Amino acid sequence: MKNIYKILSILIVSICYPSISQAQEIPSSFADLAERLMPSVVNISTTTTITTRSNPLPFEFPPGSPFEDMFGSPQQRQTSALGSGFIIDEDGIVITNNHVIQGASDIFVRVNGDQNYKAEVLGADAGMDIAVLKIDSDEKFKPVKFGNSDKARIGDWVIAIGNPFGLGGTVTAGIISARNRSIGLSRYEDYIQTDASINQGNSGGPLFNMNGDVIGINTAILGQSGSIGIGFAIPSNSAQKVIDQLIEFGETKRGWLGVRIQVVDQGIADAEKLDKPRGALVASVADNSPSDKGGIKPGDIILEFDGKPINEMKELPKIVAETDVGKKVIVKIWRNKREITKEIVLGRLETSEDFKAQKPTIEKPKVKRIEGLKINVRLLSKDDIEARNLPKTTSGVVITNIDKDSPINYLQVNNIIVEANRKKINTIGDLDNVVKLKLRSEEKNLLIAIYNNQNQRTYVGVKLK
């Protein structure tokens, strides 16, 4: 009998062992993998030209005054930004984030830490925050390939390579912390969350699996002061379709259904006799849209689109956008307490009136030069006050650029100047006038009050030059 128990125990161990061995082992080192991948990861630097006008007079002209052009002399200043990217084609096709290169007048790509090349934009998409660049060179480069991000599991090891804080090629490691994250940055969010350290300058860099395949594009971090172990990457499967379109057409061609939708909560599910809260409730249908032509009505609940079940409302926009324009799809909807089927031919989002109406027109804040302080500033906005949780009555100017030889070069971009020589700053002209008057006087000491980037109010003594 003892021999039988012994044989059974051996069998049980041998049966269980294969499942244990299939678990992803902790790597003893990432060195070989990092060495192989580093030549394919690039550092990206950009320059953006900002044109400002300096007013030599000790007062401001009203906005739109012809005297602004008469007395204001245009000055051009250049600002720079840093990011990361990776090569996907030996001819020098580079992938990065749109926000890394947006508005740039010049883009430079550094390969292997010492080879610099100029690059041009082949196409960019703000909706998913992706840009495709082409290195201006006939040389051949070492590319990496995309992996299947759908196979990435929570707990899998990953490594990120990028250019944090402009330090150059830097490798960090961690695991996938979560999948399908939405953090409110864009319409098409399905982020991979990782605890691999990602910091400013990592944007656009690759997130690799242990095979050395790109499964994500590092895009965002939680926390403004640096990595706190919560970084987000665009899944490669979502990114590839956009990248292919940008390379082929220079723009995106997303599917368009033509509905505005909302969440199906328990109350709606109960009222509609739906088994559980699921799907996307159609709040309205755009005139002459694919849905309108296909018979979708307000109040319908979309349960399935092109064979894909819609478990949550947020899934539908992403699935529709990734479906080919012009494709005939089957849509299952819940109407009058029963499931019915509709056939719809998808339109193109980018050419729809619905898209044009929703597309935000963002006016760039006006940036002006305070020559006496050698800084560029913009007016503090209501959004700034709300985002930084400042007192509602706060007024002032936000520093956007500080010259190296500025008398306040120890301050930081995004510091807010709210007071100068006890005078409250309501406009950019208020600060400029105080500085100009002080420069004309014998006493060139200036007292300014600021909110620093931790939103603490403090006074700073300045010796004007």
C-alpha cells in the first residue's frame, strides 16, 4: 500500500510540474536583451520657434491696436523638447508620440547615442498620440518588430528603453500592472499599465516583452514629479493599424458609425429588461450618418458590433475606429426588450460633419517676452487655476521659458508670478511695466511673489542687470 501511495504522489508531482514550468521565469539579467535592442531605440530632440513682440514703451497698447505693430518689434525665440522613439524599418522609419513632435520646426534623431540625423514627419495622429518619422539618411538601420499585445498578461515582465530627462539610452524593467486602462487623455484609450520606471523624456519609447518585441508605446505617467511606478503605454495591436495608415496615406482613416452613446447602468438595464448592464446606449443619431441610414435609433442599446460583444460603452468607439471604412458590418441592438440585427456600411470619421463639429479648436495662449527678466510668459488662465487648485481670485503670468542668463534662472518653467514690488499682476503688461520702470531707476532690486510648481506661494528678491 505504501508503494501505491508513493507512485501516486510521484504521478501527481509529474502532472503538476509542466504547468508550473510554463510560468514566466524571473530573468537573471536583462543585459543580453538590452544590448540587442538599444541600437533600435532613438532619442528625439525638437526645436520650436516662438515669435514674440517686445514693446519698448513703459505701457501696453490695447489688444488689436495698430500701434502694437508699429512699436512692437518681432523677436523669435527657440524652445526645445526631448522624447524617445524606435526604428521599425531599416530605411529609418521611426515611431514616437505625436506630442513629442507637435508644432516642431526641426526634428533630430540620435541613434546609438552619438549619430545625429534630421527627420521629417510622414504622418501624425493626435487621437491616439502617434507620429511616424523618416530619418533623412540613406544608411540602413537596425529595426525592431511589433509583438502581439493581446497576448501580454498582467504580471508579465517588460522593459522600457528611452531618453528620460535627456539622459540618453536608459533601460528600466518591471511588470505589466494592468490592462485596458483609461485615464482620460484621448478618445481611444486602452492602455497597458506598467511599473517599469517611465519619466519625462520616455514618451514615444518602446515597451518590450521578453522576446524583444514591441508590445507598447510609452505615452503617459501618473504624477508630475516623475515615475511613481504607474506608466501607460499604447498597445501595439491598436497602434499598428494607425501607423500603417500614416505611412501609406499620411493621415488616419477611421470607421464612423454616427452615434452619440452613453453608459448602460443598472437602472437602464432594469428599465429595458436587459439581463445585466452591458452595451452602449444610443443617445442620439447624426443625420445621414451610417447609423441613420442603417436604421439605428435613439434609445437602442448596441450589444455587438461586427461580431465583437460590447461589454462596456467605452469599448465601442475603439472597435468602430479600427474597422475599415466602407465595410458592411452586422450590429446587434436591444430595442423594445428584444434583440434585433441591423446591417450598416461604415463611413469615415475624419470626413464627417459630426467629427468636424466635435473637433476642438484650441487657441494657443499668447506668449510674450519680458526682456528685463529674460523670460517668456503667458497669462494665467482659469484652467490653470482649477488644475493647480489655486485660490479662485489668483491672477498672474505663467513662465514658459527662462534664459540661462536670466536674473531669475533659479526659478522653473510653470512657476507663476503673481506680484511684483507689491503690485498685483493682472496682465503681462503689468509685469513688463514694473520691470521697465525698475530698470530705469537707480535701485534695481525687485521683489516678486510666485507660486512654485508645488503651488506654494513665496517671495523672491531679484537683482536686475
